[in-house]
Amino acid sequence: MNEVAGAVRRFDTFTPENNPYGKHYCASLVMAGHRIIGKIEYYPPNYAGNDPHLADDPFAKRAMTIMLNKKSQSILCTNY
């Protein structure tokens, strides 16, 4: 799991196809033949709900979710 988390943290291969809004909060990569998806959620310091507009706020809290895509489906990170 540490290898997967490290790979998601280091991911920097953003393209218009996998990062259409330029936010860099979602990554999709392949490790050992498995599609891995990593997504960062941004929360205000009091954790009063997810707010994607906090990405540049130095006081924002961040939580990363890492998922295994077993169906090998194409994943597009959408702006919410």
C-alpha cells in the first residue's frame, strides 16, 4: 500500500484528457497491471464540508482517497 500511496502522491502526468479543469486533484495510473485512482478532497479547517475551491488555501485540510478500479474502466475526474 505504501508504494501505491507514494505513486499517487508523485503523479504529475496531467493532461487535458485526465485533468480537464486544471485542478490536479485526481489521478489515474496503472501499477502492476491494476488501474489505481487517487482523489484529493479539500475541507475548511473546521471540516464543515468538502469544498473544491479550497485547493489553494494554505489552511485547508486535505484527505486523499485511493481506489482500485477492478473493472479497468476509463475514469475521468470531473469538476464538482
